Amino acid sequence: RELDVQVGALYWHVKSKQELLVGVAARLLRGLDEIDELDGPGDTGRSGPSASEDATPDADRGAVPRDRAAGRAAVAGLAKAIRSALVNVPDSAEVVQVAQSLQPDALEPLNRLRSLLDSAGIAHPGWAQHLVMNHVLGSIAAAQEAARLAAVDPTAAAEPLGEDAFDWGLQAILDGLFGTASTAARP
């Protein structure tokens, strides 16, 4: 798209392309750091102050789930919310992936995801956050690429992996992280 600005004018406001990408990623995820309740199909956990009955205080992030089941539900809800916020924005997965690599602490929803995993007792919350985000961003990139291919040649595009495939993969990941029997029925 045309911005109608001089080549160097943008760098008056940001120092580098990398800083710009981090800012764009933060903007794409902006509304997610204000979510008090993460509801969705099968979600029962809450991550915000309204979850006081099932939570213990955390000075940095408000209330967090006390038990593993609520923690798992909160992680699933946040992962789904991140996917929903990004899936219809072209190239959003790549932008967030770069920003996550450049400044991992600059994206509040990803910090909250790591905090939820830590509060749920996951041994390596940073690694677990990386695993969940790779699934989220990979599913977005695959869906967007399938849509681009279908626009060019509908007969050449593979069947898109939609919400059901994403949910199945997320549940399989959470089964492994939380050490639970598989809840992810084969589609």
C-alpha cells in the first residue's frame, strides 16, 4: 500500500525496520492484553481479575489460575485469541515471529502466555510458550498461504487446515505439556 511519505521520513519516528516490525506486532496484538476472561469452546479458565475464585494474585499480571485445569484452559483461550486476532491480517504471523525473536518481552500477550504456563507449573514455561506460539503462527501462515494459492489457482490449492485442525493440534500440545491423557480426538 502507498503511504505517500519520503523514504527516510519513517525513520524519524522509529530507529530501524526491526523496531517498526516490533511496533506493528504489538499493535496487532494490542487488544489481547486487556482480556479479562478467555472464553471459547471448551475453555473454562480465566486469566484476569474476574477469576478471583480460582486464582491467586500475581503482582505483574493480575489473577492467574490456581489449578492446572484452569491454567490449561487459560492457555488454550489465550492461544485461540492470539490466532483469532492475527489470522485475517496478511503476513501477521511473520511479523509477530520476527518481533518475538527481536524483542521477546515487547509483546504483552506472549508474556502473559509464558506467565500462565509458569503459574500452571510447566517446567520450562519459555520453551512451552515457544512451542505454543509456533503452532499458533504456523497455523496462521498455512491458512494464509492456502488462501493465496486458492486465489491464483483454486485447483492447485490443498485443503486448508482450519480451526478444527488448529484446535486438535493445540489440544495435543497441551496434552503433552500438562501430562494429561489425550483429549484431542482425531478429526
